[in-house]
Amino acid sequence: MKRTLQKIAFFFEMRSFGVCAWWAQKLGIHTNRVRVGFIYATCIGLGSPLIPYLIMAWILEHKHYFGFKRTKRSSIWEL
């Protein structure tokens, strides 16, 4: 049983999704604050924030399929 839990923990450590790091970069804050926010939200929401977290992780893992390439615009009026 202990060996199985170690394998599961190792899997998630090796394939950390970077969701919190991505949000921290977008919001301009430290990654630790985003992680603590997810932990608190998970405790308060009885685990329900894990579903959007896993969806975001899947999207970030497969973002090359969605074509999220941004081009620099010279002004805010360009579409």
C-alpha cells in the first residue's frame, strides 16, 4: 500500500502541471500565494475546485492543439 502511494506521489511530482505557476505569471503574484489559494478553496469548497484545476491542467498540457498563439499588436484597436 505504501509503495503504491509513493508511485502515485512520484507520478504527480514528475508531471506537475504548472497551473499555479501559469496563474501566478498571468496575475503577477508569487506562485505560493496561488497554491495556498487553491488549497484553501479546496478545503472550503469540499474538493470542488479540483475539477477546474484538472481541466486547466489538461488544457495547459495540450495547448498546442488549441492554437493559443498570440501575436503582438501595436495598438489596442487591432483585432
